[in-house]
Amino acid sequence: MTDRRALERALREAGVPEAYYWIEGVHEPAPTPPDFVYLRTRPDGAGWETGVYERGGYEPVAAHDTEAGACAHLRTLLGV
């Protein structure tokens, strides 16, 4: 996937439950699930971050220079 919107469509089509993932600006379930994998802009604004949200905190797994790289990694984290 080259962008977040295409990734979200692909995850929906693959039947991945909506509560399993959070994609900044595209798929932000409410209420917030207790744990999920995520893709967001890095807090320092230098690229993208993928990780796991659990117990009320974000745990980064990897930093990415490109949105496409972050999207590919989120798919891997979800096993899709």
C-alpha cells in the first residue's frame, strides 16, 4: 500500500476487525479500543511510526521515512 486510505480499504476488504487497528486521520475508532496496532506521524514530526497501543500507552515498534513503508509494516503487524 502506498497510502493510509488504500491501506484502510485493504484491511476492511480483508475482514480485519476495525478494533484491531488505528490509522491516524483515516481510521480512529471511537470509543478507543483497549489495545490495537497503530500507524501515526512520529511525535517529532520526522516521518511515520508503527506500534502497539496497550494499557493506555503507545509503544513504538518501528520508525519509517515514508508513508508507504509505514503502511507495509502495519500490514505485517496485522498478518495481512
